[in-house]
Amino acid sequence: MRKFLILLFVAIICAGCGEVKEVQADVPPPPDPIETKLNSMTLEEKIGQMVMVGVYGTELNDDIIFSLKNFHFGGVIFYDRNLKSVAQAKKFANDIEAAANQKAPLFFAIDEEGGRVARGRDFLEVAPSQEEIGLTGDVEVAKYWAVHNATILKSIGVNLNFAPVADVGSKDTRSFGDDPQLVAQMVDAAAHGYESENFLYTLKHFPGIGKSKIDPHKEISSVEDSKEILDAVDIFPFKKIIDTHDNSRFMIMVGHLKYDALDPVNSASLSPAVMTGLLRNELGYSGVVITDDLEMGAIKNNTDLPSLGVQMILAGGDIALVCHNYESQQIVYNSILEAVRRGEISEARINESVRRILRMKAHL
């Protein structure tokens, strides 16, 4: 309990002279705005915060309104299918926000990494690939393009970028390079660039998919390296940002690979050993954990859809990303709601995630 000092002037007759005495009194602290907002939410609204979805169309339509009103989804990811121009995209985001009419602002996310992974390239200037930036060896270049991305994304109503990629040694131009020290320095510079614009960003794909043998969009793959190698190489860039930046300003996206040294059974996105044991407990990350798209073949082909959101939460994740199918989004949402109602997930566990989400949204 915070104590405030109140001066009470009390006349006390003591040896013929007056004396002023200081008396302390307990005054309740102001309410925590995060807790106030959390307590104002229904269970259904809380669970909606834990699902981010893709939508179809370039303007508000009945399907989007139905999803927002009935499932309270707390975030939307934009694809090229949603983008025609700066003015259109900004209006679309504003109209979705107004239709949602939620107690917390929506996340509007996008994959704007640069190079071949960029949206709206018909009307937005696309950054170079992270590989090209890494080859310069100049961290100021990484910071410059992060500022650039933040600026152009603000102009279309987006407030969260699913970048930078923190993987080491990706073979498809999406990584800053093969050297974990260089990658860490570049990711750190990009993080500072986003933060200088008060823009939210994401490190992906924890604990690193640079060694993936198979495209996770199609099927699951395993990484067989030891924990020591993973720590020294793949996890190193993530740890640097966790240790040196405000964890409430960035998400960490967990990928769908399996890591034999961490959890030989579950993909990282469904693994308590990875998300709670490693990311939360060992590395001390206190921010929002989001899955990669749960409709990717690596995860969808190996786990039944209704259990995905439940497993993600039990493993320690905060947001399930479901990008393409309206029915899939509703199944994930309903399965989480039913798991809470039957006691498989406690509402206290839901509250832990929603607190982290609201803390991040406070920056908006």
C-alpha cells in the first residue's frame, strides 16, 4: 500500500511551546488501468483478445462485422487481398476499429519484412530483404529501414509489424545472415528503429527456423541440434532483445518446427517446454507470445484444429494466429471458450495472457 504523507497541524502543549507533529495516513493507490480494463471484460471478450484473424475484402462487410461482434477478435492481419491504396487501407482499418467497438484497440498487423515478403508493394516502397541489409554490415541501415517500415505502415492504419526476422541462417533471403552476432546486432538496430517511432514489432520465429529442412507452410520439420548449439546460435538474437528492450513493446512469434533437444514430441508453438520453460522461465520474456499461423500445414496436418488454441494456451502462449478461414477462426475461439467452461483452462490463466496483451496495447 502506497503511503502519502499528510501534514496535520496539531497544537500540543509541551513545555510552554507549540509543536507541529507529522502524522502518516494510508491512502489507497490509484486503480491500475490494466486491471480496471481487464475486470470490465466478459470471459468471451477476454478470449477474443487471444485470437488474431485474417479477413477478406477491401472494405467493411457483413462477414467481418459478424466475426467482430460475435467473437470479439482482438486483432486483424492484413494481406494484399485487403490492400488497394493508402487511403483505402487506412479507411478499412478505421472502419474495422469502429465496427469492433471494443474496450481495447485492435492490433492491425502485417508481414512487412522487406524483399519478397512485403505487402502493398504496388503503392508502398518496399524495403530491401533482410539478407541484403545484413550484407551491408551496417546496423544503421537496419535501423533506417525499420523506421521506414513503421512510417509507411502507420500511413495505412497498421500498428504492428510481424518483423524483424530474428532467425539465423535462413536460406530464403529473410535472415540478416548466418552469424548470430551480426543477426543480433541487426535485429537490435531494427528494434530501436521501430521503438523510435513508437511502433510495435515482432521477433520471429522463436526459437529460430533457420535450419528448417521443409517449408512449415507445407509440413513439419525437426531441428536436431543440441541445446548448447541452439543457445549459442538460434536463440542468441532473441535473448539479446529480451534482455535489453522493453518486453511490452514487441511480440515473439513462435514457429511450428520441432526441436529434439527442447521437446521431441510437440512443435514449438504447442510446447510447454519451449514457450514456458525456455521463453518465459529461462529467458525471462514477459511480453506477448503469438503463434505462427495455425492453418499452416506443419501444424494443421498433425493436430486437430479444435485442440490447437487450447494446447497453445496450456503451453504458455497468448495469441493464436488464424489467418485465412473464417470457420477455422471460430472453431479455435469456441474450443478455448469451451475449455475454460469445463475447467481445462482456468480464467486466471486467461487473465495472465490478456494482461500482457492489454499492456502492449497501452502503447497504442
